[in-house]
Amino acid sequence: MSRPQMLKLPEVLTEIGISRAAFYRMRARGQAPRLIKLPNGQLRVRRSDLDAWLASYEEAA
């Protein structure tokens, strides 16, 4: 069984084309993809969570 791909926050920001500040504003409103905080404090996003989040906006457009 393979582990899910985990993306670093800068990778996510590059892919969706927004700034870190804009991402955190979206997160505060509950509109950002789900984040995972690692024990060392770094943030990750599962590829599957990002893809599902993007798909939800695609359907709404």
C-alpha cells in the first residue's frame, strides 16, 4: 500500500497561484484545502485533498 503524496505549502501555493497571505485568509474563512501539521511544525497538503478542493470549485464555476 503506497502512502499518499504530501505537498509542501510552497508547492500548493505555486500550483493554485496565490500568495501565502491570501491562502491564510482563505484558511481563516474555512475555504482552503485541509492542512496537516507535522510534529516539526511544517505544513503539508495531501494531493488527494488538494485535487478534491480544486474539483469543488470547478463544479461551482
